[in-house]
Amino acid sequence: MTRPILVPEPDRPATLPPDAGLDALARAIWAHGHDRGVRAMEALAAMAVNARHRSPGRSLLSVARDPALFAAWDPADPRHGPMLAVEAGDAGFAAALRVARRAVAGPDRIVAGADRFLDEGAALPDWAASRTPVALLAGFSFYRT
């Protein structure tokens, strides 16, 4: 019987880069919530994961980059450029990446199953006009659709 030849693994970086879905989610929650604190980013991330679970077949990337969910992905939105330019070395973006990882790994205990959100001061779109928010947090209203 011959033994298999063991080939050493190539060196791996100490911190693996996030996958595209996590990166997109982190950028979206950073763009919409970094100025409101970690709790706001946690709520936005939980909401996005809920939206993904309610849309079978959609990837985290497609949900996180949906400008109907996160307006910052619209090139006309003033948050779009800064969102694309922020780098992993930015402390707020590093926090957003950690928040995104936790949201994907665990159940929503923050926004009561919400899958949409609005800034509290924004005009109500048609989809929200007949709904009551299920959570209010950090200047955001969260809805279950």
C-alpha cells in the first residue's frame, strides 16, 4: 500500500477577504448607517438577511446590491461614491464587515423579521403607506412586507 504524497498548502493571508456578498452588504450598511452607529448597521444587516430569506433563489450579493432596498447602490445617490471608495482599513467599514458576518451567521433578533426600511424622515412610498413599522431604531423604520 502506498501512502499519498502530502503537499503543503500555499501560504494563506491572515485575514481572508470577504466574499462579494459580504462586501456588498458591508458597503450598503456602512453607507446607510455608519453615521448612526454599530446598532444601526446591525439592524440594516439583519433586515437585508431577512429580505434574502424571503426571496428564495436570491443571493446575498443580489439583495445587498438592490437599489430598491439600499438606495446607495443607485449611482445618482450621494452615498454611492463614498460607499465604493471606502477601504477595509477604515474603522467604520471594518465594523460594517464584522456586523455583516454576524448577521449572515445568526438569526435576526433586532428588527422583528423586517425586510424593508426607510429613513424616519423620508416620504412614505406606496409599499409602506398601509403598513405599520415593526421596529424603530437609529432613525430608521423597519417593515415586514
